[in-house]
Amino acid sequence: MMVFSEHNLMRELHQPGDKIVLLVMDGLGGLPMTPGGLTELEAANTPNLDRMAAEGSIGLSAPVRAGIEPGSGPAHLSLFSYDPLQYEIGRGVLEAMGIGFELGKADLAARGNFATAGPDGAITDRRAGRISTDECVRLVQKLRAATSDALPGYQVFVEPVQDYRFVLVIRGPGLGGELTETDPGVTGQPPLPVTDTSGTAEGEQTAALVNRWVALARETLKDEPKANTLNLRGLAKDPGLPHLTDIYGLRAAAIAVYPMYKGVARLVGMDVVDFTGDRPAHQIDALAQVWERYDFFFVHVKKTDSYGEDGNFDAKAHEIEAVDAVMPRILALNPGCVIVTGDHSTPARLRSHSWHPVPTLLWSPRAMPDTSERFGERACATGGLGIFHATNLLPQAMAHAGRLKRFGA
Amino acid sequence: MMVFSEHNLMRELHQPGDKIVLLVMDGLGGLPMTPGGLTELEAANTPNLDRMAAEGSIGLSAPVRAGIEPGSGPAHLSLFSYDPLQYEIGRGVLEAMGIGFELGKADLAARGNFATAGPDGAITDRRAGRISTDECVRLVQKLRAATSDALPGYQVFVEPVQDYRFVLVIRGPGLGGELTETDPGVTGQPPLPVTDTSGTAEGEQTAALVNRWVALARETLKDEPKANTLNLRGLAKDPGLPHLTDIYGLRAAAIAVYPMYKGVARLVGMDVVDFTGDRPAHQIDALAQVWERYDFFFVHVKKTDSYGEDGNFDAKAHEIEAVDAVMPRILALNPGCVIVTGDHSTPARLRSHSWHPVPTLLWSPRAMPDTSERFGERACATGGLGIFHATNLLPQAMAHAGRLKRFGA
């Protein structure tokens, strides 16, 4: 099937224009806690977002496909206009990108978890008692000393991430294949060997190489009180996504606190902005500082999702109010288009990501107003954007920012 | 372009969960009889469906594509998540499946219609005066006696269906091709020969074989007062659809009265439940009896469509009320998701299937409520499900029943 892809259309049509802000409240979508009640977003007092909804268009976005509950990686790819069913990204790549590791195209990356095993080798704690980041750094240094030169012809990098998590990167010739994880996914089972499912010689050699590293690393850790073993997950190479600059002609900046979101932003070619603080207000400080240097700004607010996962309806609603409070500062920068949405829903009632479509607000001086008077799930269900696939958002933002030429005569 | 198909996504993500009921009122969608009036569904008194609409989400489903008026076969395939533009099923296969014939993968099936021809061979009645089923059985026995051993190397099965309809199945080596029908579609014309349009040797041989059977069968019938000839339609083999168990991990049961709906249910791997009676209340008796043995239940109510075809607005509305009355019994079984919809619209005003999108109700304890207070076409047009392709329904039901794992990290 030959399809003239939307990305190629964007490559052909983009032109200079106004600036675009994509503000993502992670896990924004919610549910009423009791029948007939309000959602988190509906319950929050959001005078600024409501005014923007009245002036702009709202709707519901489906991140992956109808009924699919997405992880954060694919959900963000979708917001950046990359269909996650076409572009699959290994967790190891996201983690490496997230901590700012300069991953080469031929490097193999894996997410590592320190874990605890019993005397029979079965995993008793998949997170090694959730050890501290300091402890993680100590263990990583121990692994580096023992394993950095252990694979002749290859460079080995071990990097701490957070708590019990680290990143392993192997650099050298002929790495590839489709590699399985060592984590059995449950306690009471021994770790699994890495195997290759691609059936290629390259994959088989890479699996053998990784297994050698794993054996040596476990030997190094075996007398640790908690982290006496480890598992590897999401072994993959950088899939080499086309960048936003290439597709849309956008110089793009990410203003995010958590490593994984910085990672997925780097994958599509965004610069990651350094800043101090972790509140929405600090993020808008950073936005204002780099405003002149970029065309597109991805602002990622994490805590709406965290509170949803905790089942804390009120805290999630308050975090939404904290975002509402900074909206006038964004508008004061005179953007051509502001999108406020989530990557997926995380209803406090379900204490989990969910498949429900995500409330989305598109504000622009060029927007077609709909009948909405406020920003909330039910209002979005009858909004002027309709119910749409999240990959359609960025082209719409481009249009509203005056950044797309006419198609055809 | 390699696309990871939705069915493969379901294969990867499904997990055990709650039970799903898909209740299809055939031809549910309607139109006002006069400008400004209500549709059949809007006019019906449906307190239970209205309450479920208020608690759940509603919307409009497009069975095939915008503007397409579907037959019942493709419309049901779509509800079962098989795009009918990808999966074409011959009418003969549907009829054979519907009467419970154990169709082999290599068998050729055709729907047969007894008909009346004048002395010049032209068809004067395409349904042989709508002869009774008893008469059909007698004629089928006559055909069996004369034709069962008439094609050396092949087994021939002739089975009565209902009224003037029967099924022909030919079993043996090398059957195939793309075969045309003998029915000229109008009276005053002679029947057509079966021809092959695939251009394959297999197709040409199969067409010749079928034409030999047709000639012998017509010779056998030639002195009958009414059914002195016959036509064959929808000559095809079982396309071998993947089953719901394979794609979704669902043990699926069909509770239907009419053969054709049992047939399409069998094609996708459902067990067909035997039960006594033909009213919605009898179908819910059967549902309750098999509740523990299955995960997914397809309940098919036919008469909404029949009354629509008759132009009987009131009878169609009353049948909808009969379905409304059984809804509390379904909810009392504690399902995780109930979908109430039609396979297509059959407005009494048009006395025919139509292309209008179909009112759809999704009820679940995990549903996102929308602003709807009742179930009807106009309410569905602004419902939280939006206007969607019917193939998206089953993935959504899976999600609401807690049967899908998260996609990606």
C-alpha cells in the first residue's frame, strides 16, 4: 500500500509562522468518583482554561487506538504526531535519552533494575527493596569497575537513573536483533536468559554478548544485602525517528522534569531546557527565558498523573489549578497556538492509566470557537475538535500558528 | 508500509476480565416519519436504556464506510471487528453456517433459491411463489435423490433453509475461483450460467462442475407446478476468518434466532446456543443459563429490522420496548460492559436498510459518562463515543471489561 504520509505533507507545506505551546498534563483525563459526580478536571476551578475553551476549540483525543490504554512513551509519541503502532521505542532507549546519555545509532540500550534473589536464584524482590538513588550510584560504580572492559571489542556504559533503576549501553560492531528481557515479571521465578527472536546471526551474537555481561554483573553483586542481582528490560537501539525540524521545520524545546519525558522529546529532536525547580510556575519561567530561541515548546507536567495513580482526586484537581494559574503568563508571550491536553487519562477512581479519550483544548487567535464555555471531559465530548487521533494535533497546531501553506491550487 | 494491525494489538494485549454483552437490534437506526417527528427509538418508551445512556457513553457507529448501506453479513462482521472491506464472505457460506452445516475449508457453498420459469425459460417468479418450508424440504429430498452421486469424485449436499431457500455444498478436490451467480436479479430474463472471473484453471473447472449440477437439478424440477427451476447465489468457500478466541481470548456465545446470524457468529468462532422461544425474554433466559461458560455474548434481535422493512414504525418501536424491558435482567448478571446497538439502520420510512449511522450505547461501571440523558439518534450525535467505525466497538468493550493490558511502557 502506497500512502502519501501526513509527515510528507507537512514536509512539503510548512513555512515560518507563530510560536506553538504544547502543554501536557500527564494523565489529565479522569472519571467521576461516584455516579453523577464530576471528573478531576471538571471539579477543578480553572477560570483561565475555561476562558480559553470559550475562545478556542475543544475535543477528545484518542492516544493510540480506541480502547487502548497507553504507556507514557507511546502516548507522547502520538502527541508529537508519530503513530506508536508504526514507531516502537524500546524502554532502554527512552531511559538512556531521558538521562541525557548521548546514544549512538549503533548502540544497544537496556533499562536495568536492581533486584533481590533468594538462595535458589528465584527473584524475591524485583526492585531490591526500592533502594535509594545514592545506593544505586554506589552499585553502578561497582558494576563499572568490574564490567567496563569485560567485553573485548565493545565499550560498556552503566549509568544510574533513579532508585533501583539504571541504564546499560553497549557500543560496538554488529549489535542488533529482537531481544527478550530477563525480568520474569513476577517474584518466585528465576531470571530469564536474553534470547533473540529475530532469527538473525547478529541477534544471536548480541544476545550471547548481553548474557555474558549479565553473568559477570550478577557475580559482582552476589554478596550485596539487597541488590544481589539485576534484570534487563527493553533492550533496543535508537529507532532513528525523523525529527520535528525535518518534518515541520520547527526548532523545538522540551521543558520537563522527569527523565523519561526528556528522553522521548530528544528522540524527536527537541532540545531539553535546563531549569531550576519542579513546579509549573518554574517551567513557565524557563519557557519565558528560551521563548525567542525556539518555535515549539513542549511543557510536561507530571504530577497530575502521579496523583491519579495514587487515587488522590483532590490533589490531582489542585495540580490542574496550579497549571490554570500559569496560563495568563503563557498567553502574555503572544503564542500563535496553545494546546493543553494530556498524554492519556489517569482517573483517580481507577488509580491507573486508562483508555478513555483525553480532554484537549486548542486556543489560538485563529481558532474556530465552538459552543463550549469551559474545559472538561463532558464539554470536550461535544466540542468543535470532535474525537480525533492524537497524531492529528500537531498539524492542527501548525495550521493555527500560520505555519502551513495551502495544499493544491 | 508495515502497520501493526489492530487485531495483532488485541492478540498481544488481551487478559482475563469481566464479561461482555453485545446486544444487536437488527436495523435499529430509524428516521422520523414526518419532518420534526421522532425516530422509532426516540418514540419508544425505554426507561432502562435511557438510564444506561445517562450512566454510560453513547454515539453513532458507521458499519462499513460513510454513506454505505450494508447487508447483514458485512454489518455484523464489522460489529465483530472485522472490516468487511477486508473480509468478504459469500452468502452461501453464511447460509450454510447458519443452518449448522459443518462446512469444510475446501467446500464450495451456494445459497439456492427455488424459482418459477415460463415455457421460454425466462424467470417469472424468483421465489417460486414463496413456497412453504415443508415444500422446500420435499424439493430438497427430490434433488438429493437425483443429484447426490451425479458429480463423480465429489460429494453433493443439498439442505433446506426456509421458505424457497436452500443450501448447496460441493465437497471435493480443487474447488475455487471467483464464481458468478445464476440469478438474473429480475423477472423476464432467463437464468445465467455460472462463470469464473478469476481466470484460474481451478475456477474454470469449478464453474463447469456447478453448471453440470444446475442442469441436472433443473431437469429434476422441470415438472414441478411452482418450483420448476432454481438459482444459485453467493458461491464461495469459507474464508477462514481468525476467531474471537484467537484475537481477543474470548469464549464467545451467540444467542440468535435466525440462521444467517448464527452463521456469521460461527464464522468468527462463536458457539451457537440452543434455546426455546423467539422473543427477547427467551433469549435472556438462554443468556442466564450459559452465563458462567462464556466471556462474550452476542444477542441478536431480528424483528426490529423486519418491522422496519415492512414500514411498520409502531411495531418496530414496540419491539425496542420489549428489549428495553429485559435490560435489568442483563445488568443483574453483573457484566463488565454492555453494548446495545444495531448492525445498520432500517428506517420504517424507507422500508429498507439504510446508510445512516447507528445509535450505540456503551454501558460499563468504568464508562466515562457524557451529557446524554436518553438513548436516541439525536442524543447519540452528541454523545461521548462520537461518530465511529463499528470495528472499534469490540476493542472498546474489551477495555471497559478490564480485558486489555497497557500498551507500551
